[in-house]
Amino acid sequence: MNHHPGFDYIALCAYALIGILVVAFVLLAFRDVGRLRTGIFRSWAIGRTTIAEAWNARIWAIVPIWFLICLIISLLVRPYSAASQVEIYLTILLRAQLVMLLVYLGILACVSLPRERERRTLITTGSKPISRLELLLGKVIGICAAGLAMLVLMTAITWGFMAVINMHIEHDAAVLYAHEKRSYNSLVRRIPPEPGIRYTAQHGVLQAQNYYTGTLRIAGLINYQTNPPERALKGGSSETLYFDFPSLPAQFVSPPVFLFRFVVLRMNTGAKPNTPAQQAAMLQPVKIHVTAVLRDNPMMTAQQSLTLNPSGTVEWRPKQWTNFFSLYEPATGQLYDPGPVLLKVTCPTLGAYLFFGDGTQAQPAACLALNLDRSRVPAGMMIPKPDPVITGFKSNNKQEIVGPSYSHPGIPAEVASFEFAHLPDRRIPIGKHGNFTVHLFLSVDKQENEALPAIADITAFTLADPTHPIRMQLRFAEKHLTVLKLPKSLLDQSPLVINIQSNYPGHWIKLTQNSVQIVRPPSPFIVNLAKSEFIIFCEMVLLVVIGVTASTRLGWPVAMLTTMVCYVLGNLFHFVYKLMILGGFGLYGPYIDSKMKGLWYYQIGSFITAVMVKMLYALVRLMPDFTRFDPLHDIVISRNLPWIVPTVDAGWTLACALPILALGYLLLRKQELA
């Protein structure tokens, strides 16, 4: 069984140790801190010397080497669309910057002080009226300034490279739009040219878009005339319904059980609904397939096929139910908790639609956990998190919805619904015809009807008036954005809902959470690029501080190893935390633990493993969390990075650098500056 960590006393001890370190620094270095008003100039003098050393070490060679590597990789990669070109090229350029700068500056930070000791130049520096704090700050400022200069050059080259790419994209889009327009005007082509291609030709793709995205809901059927909306899981499809439970307390004397309850709607699947085959199909029982998964240990699963009774309900208890429920043993006083549980439900019955409640007061939950431990759950039952999620067929981080079927014309196409709540219409630009702009980023997988164009059925309405929707059919270009114009009246009463369905049988529309965007005025790309580069600079500063601190007492090989270990542990924070939650051999589950807990070698091995993992977690807690720095999250999807992100990253960098500098100050020998 898995041990639930409860209160994180290890993190408390780590923070207490860091606090003691900072207090010791303040008590011992208050004089040096007070001298920083004039000492900052002495630190800058040391920084200038460090910059000269970095230049003599040929730090400038990073820039041409970086650009040559990026150029070679870019020539080998063939993006399939204009949007993917921006994503792929920016990923290559920024990732290469991050790796090369961190590696080079980390080495330089670890080598600088030991090299001065070897050359005896530190004695000359110590003969001047300079403090330990000024020396540390001078080294950090000098190395970071050299790195910043290289980062500025890389930023300029990145902007120029992407500007050239954008010019090619604009030219190709203009040529394609002109060709489609000529073909349409000469009656060779019946389909008018795509407005999205014209938009790309006029504005390019090198923008920092400001837009609103809605909440994506996929379902077989959605009824927005109820509050909250009713959704149904489509039988015989790739749709999966997820119920997310927190920890489930249970007891051995009364085994728990899951109760599923749906409202079943049966639809005729064929063109002749009165045939005996259709009538027999309508009388077949509805089946569901249930899979239980532990969130903290996805390898622990249980699954079974169930048959709903005529009222649409069924009970299920996993065979090894102790793997998924929190159990308390009064004899030993131990609490075993596997953590949150995820239930996945699919329906293989064609023509069946399972309507379910979202767990609010208006709609009772469609899944309940019963017979729980009343000492920990007074009601003896628990419902999952409200508003359960339905996903479609997943492919390459995208979800797919399928259109109607020739063989089953009675079954409607799947629906992808985007709900936009609380739209501030003052920030949404309105065109001269009283319309606002929506950008669609859709692609299609044509299993049938390959010769037919990709067409989406669009339905837009407000929840205040769902009975008067705006319907249209929109042809979309797979490799370009599609522009949709909607009247301003839809913004007067929010929330706004935009439903998308595939028009032709065999056409699977691929989409993501960001596939439908209500457009706001874009921001300059160069500003967005500068924000991402600043996040890289913050990560670079933190690594330099670690390297300089490690080199105060250690030789440069050991300092480099220490810096590398700190960076790796700082990137493994979430992974190590999950390992600690599993605890020892608990990843094998409570069933195996209960069977083997009497074996002495199993107990010893589990104890040693748990202790080692906790020691590793304690080390990770002392390291800065480098996973916070993500310079690519928004820029690669052409989205404007909020100013709050680099601001928070800057504050996090300063908060982490202070105790590390305090440690370096305490480790630096006074005799070296005597």
C-alpha cells in the first residue's frame, strides 16, 4: 500500500534550514551589506575583469556555433504548415540558446574562482579593500553580464531569422491566394479562396496574439437549454468519460462499491428503423467498460465490462479493491492511502447515448463511491469532482470528432463545444460590418471521402438565448488558420457557445483547447520574444549563482559536478515528490503489500527504499525548482506571454539566489581576502 505523506515535514525542515542560513548571513555580513552603497563599484570592477576573462575564453564563439547548429537542424526539419514553422523554428532556436548558455556559463562560473587561486591572482584581489560579498557579487555580475551580451546577440539573430521565415510565409500565402482567386474568377474552381490565407498573406504569422479561449467539451449530444447543460456519452465511439475521485476512505469489514447511473437514450442507427434487425438492436442491453487508474501510480489499473439494468444503473467493485481505497488498520495504527482515483468509462453499444449529471445540485452525480468508512466520511459516500470530462479519440496531443456515418445515418455527428464565459466586449475589436473575428485552427483526417473538402458545421449562440442560434458551414484549410466572422450581438449576453461538427462522413476533425480563439489586438512579436529571453536569463543567473557558490571551497571539477547535480535535482522536483508519496515498495499496491508485509526481507527493503527516497526528496527541497522556468510555453503558439510570468520568475530567481549567495559568503575563506 502507498503511504500518504500528510503534512510535509521534510519541506518544513528544508525551509527552516534555509531560514537559519539567511539569518546567519544577515548577522555575520551586516557590515558588508552596509558597504554595498560604495562597494557596488568595486564589485563592478571585479565584474569587468570577469567579462574580460570570459571574452579571452572565447565566449563570443557561442553565437556562431549556436546559429550554425540551429541552421543545420532547421534545414533537416520540414514543417507541414505555416503555424508549425513558427513553433518548430522557435523551439529549435530558444532550446539551443538555453542549453548552450547554461552549459558554458555554468562551466565558467565553476572555473573562475579556482583559476584565480591557481594563478595566485586572488591574492592581488584580496590586497584591495574588498569584502567577500563584493567578490561574490562581482563574479556573478561579470559572468551574467557576459551571458546577457551573448543573449542579446542571439535574440537579435532569432528575430532576424524569424522575420525572414515570416516573409517567405507571407509570399507563399499571397501566391496561393492569388492562384485560388484566379481559378475561382475563371470558374475553374467552384470554392472561393480562403479568407485565412489572405489574412496570413497580409499579416503573416509572426505575432503575439491576444485572444480568449473557451472551455472545450466533447460529447455525443449536448443540450444547452438546461442549466447546467446536459451532455451524453456516445455509444460505439471513441469517447471516454472521466470521473475524478480524491482519496477514498474504506474499511475491510464493509467492502466499498462504485455506483453508476445514467439516463439512456436509444437511437435508430439505420435508414430503415422499423426492420426486425433494428428492433432487435434496440432491445439489446447497454454495456459500459470501466477502468480504474491510480493518479499517483498509473500502472495500477483494474477494468471490467458491465451491463446497465433497464433503469440505467450498475454497481462495480474492482477485484483487488484494496489497491484503490484508503484503509486504516486499528491494530497497527497505520494508514495506507493510494491517493486519487480516476475512473474511465466508455460505451461500446452503438446507438446508445448515456446522459449523466455533472455533480451539482441541479444534476446529481452519475457516479458514487458507496460503503465508505463513516469514521472518516460521515455520509458513507463520496461523489467525484463536478463537471466530468469527455474526451474524443486522441492523436498527437489532439482530440478528434467524427462526422455522420453512411451506414448509420440515424446517429448524429459528434460535437466539440467551446464555451466562452464573461467576455469583456470592450477589448474585442468590432469590424466595420458589426462583426468580431474568431480564428479557427482545425485539421482533418479523411478516412473516407478524400476528394471532398473539409467542412465544419458551426453553431453559435448565447446561453441566454440558445433557441436562436447562428448556423453556417465553413470550409477550413488544414495548413492555415480559418477566419470566422460573428455578429456583435452574440457578445451582448454571455456566455457564448460555439459548437463544431464534421460535415462529411469519414472526416475526423482534429482540435485542441486553443483551436477556437476570439481575437484581440496582437502585441509586437519582438516584445514577446524579449519576455521569453528574459526567462532564459533568469534561469541562467540562478545557475551562475550556484556555480560560483560551489567554487568557493571546491575545486573546479567537483564544483562543476555539484552544479550539474543541483540543476538535475531542481528539474526532478515533481518526479521525486511522487516517488515519496508511493513510499518504499508501495508502488506495487496495497494488495501485494498486505500479502508480503510479514516477510522480513520485504519489510527491510521497503524501509530502506523509503528512507532513500525521503533523503532524495530532502535534497530536492533544498534545490531551486528549475521547472518553473518555461520560456517556450506561449511564444511557440504565437500567444502573448503575460507580464506577470517574467515578473514572478524574476522574483523567484532573487528569492532563490539570496540563500545560495549566503552559503557562498559563509564558505569563502576570510584568509583569501586578508
